[in-house]
Amino acid sequence: MLPIVASGQATLVDDTHQIDPWLRFEPSIGHTPGHVSVRLTTSAGTAVFSGDLMHRVVQVAEPQWSSRFCYDVAQAAKTRREFVERHADSGTLILAAHFPRPGVIVRTDAGLRFRPID
């Protein structure tokens, strides 16, 4: 058991926990058990911190490609596909932990793509 849990200092929450009206967890299952993304909604717009949902930018165009670290490859691919479809052309800022820069997902004639924000 982690020391912070053992000492009673941790607050355990479920994968849809809402911290306040602007910040909440969203399940993004498949990579690791209990994996969540974090959605921030402000008057300036929406951003999603997607954690380990995607490891390479190419996974926006090819969401069925999983890393060797995904514990449930089929579920991870399904979750990624739903994520990129839901956020395509939405203007939602995507902050993926393993991408070099934040950006948005867009639909092009060639399919879904990740467009970094300058």
C-alpha cells in the first residue's frame, strides 16, 4: 500500500469524479486499469489532459495502433477512436502527455489529424 493511502491522507474517488464545476475526470480505459483523462472547462474554452491515452501523434490518424504498454489493446483502441472522433473539429485543446506540443484534432480529406498549436 502507498504510504499516503496507509496514513489516511488520500481521498479515493471514482473515474468520473468532478473536482469542481470546471475540472473533472473522464474514464479513458484500456491503457492501464483506472486510467482517466482530465477535462478543464473555462470561459476561454475546453482542454483535455489525456495522459497515456495516446503515445504518438500518429495514433490520432491510426487509433487502432496500441503501444506495448496497453493492458487491454482492443479496449485502448476503442477508447482512442471514440476520443479522437468526439474531439475532432471541436476546438478542444488536447494536452497529451507524450506529444511534443498541445494541439487540436481536425478532420481533413486524408482523415483525422493532430494540429499542434503554435
